[in-house]
Amino acid sequence: MGFLPDEAKVLPPPGILNRNSAWLGFTGWLTAMFHNSLNRRPALKAGVHRQALFITVGWFIGYHLTKIENYKYSNLDRDMKEYMRLHPLEFPATEKKTFAEIVEPFNPIR
């Protein structure tokens, strides 16, 4: 079952390269480097398998945090759109401006 309910399965999966995965993977690598430094081992050369493991764990956690984040934001968006649908007087429709109306005030020739 996991941390997300079944309705979250409708959402598209996040990309493999996302900010949470990248940051937590980098943090995992830094953790391995820090652990090597504390044990007075060469930071980059010692425990390469541990470095890869920490990067992978960080990446995995970041990916699933992104899934949770996307689910929570989609719930907020759904609730906001439902509120807007139920209270149309609070959200009047705006007129769509044409390109000429947008460019006209910024015309330097005038």
C-alpha cells in the first residue's frame, strides 16, 4: 500500500531526474564523504560501494518524496478548483486581452 492512497496511482510518475532526487542523492554522497573523513580514510577512494549505496538510497527517497509532494499539490489544486466552481461570484471571469492591447501601452513610437 505505501504512503499514498490508491487515488494517487492516477497521477503521472515524476521524472527520474527531479530536484528532490538530485539533492538527496548528492546529500547521500556527501554523507559517505563525511563518514570517510571521520574515519580518516581517503574521502573519494575509500568505500566507493558505500558511496553508490548512499547515492541510491538518497535518490530513491527523493523520488518518493516527489510523488508525495505531487499528490498533495494535486489534492490542493482539486479542492481549490472545486471551491471556485461552487463560488463563482467570488471569482469573476476576466476578459481575454488581445495582443494589440498588450503591446499598445509599451509602444515606444508614440
